[in-house]
Amino acid sequence: MKPHVADAAITACLTGMAKLIRQADRIARRSVEAAANDSQKAVTVALDVEPLLNEADVLLTAATIILRQCKEADQAAPKRGSWNDPKGPIFATR
């Protein structure tokens, strides 16, 4: 994956994750407010947080995978003169 594409994908994942976490925070705050009046309703409201956090976790995992693949691709790229250089070692006769 090209670096600029990877950067855009990682940024999109992290932006989406932040949006979901803010939404989960709003719901969590509502559940705390509801707990003052009805603890059962508070727990019901709090359960709405779980899918948002799971989705945020998926986005974080995706960003991590993209980053790891880019790092592995950089390390796997042949260096001039190395044994994995398609042109062969720098001292080889051509």
C-alpha cells in the first residue's frame, strides 16, 4: 500500500473511532444521570455503549494492521546490494 493511501486509511479509522467513542461517552453520561432515578434503566442505557466500543475496537485493529503491513513492506523491500535485491548482491557480476 502506498504511504499516502495508508496514511489516509489510518486517519479515517482513527477519526471514526474517535467519533464512536464520543458517542459512547454521551450515552455513558446519560446512564449515570438515569441511575439517580432508575438503576435498571441506567443499565439498559449503558448497554448501548457496548456495540459502539466494539466498532471502535475494530477500527483501531484495522489501523494497526495497516500500519504493521506498511512497516513489514518497508522491511521486506530489497535494499541495493542486499541478498534479496532482484539485481543480486552489489558485488555480483552481471
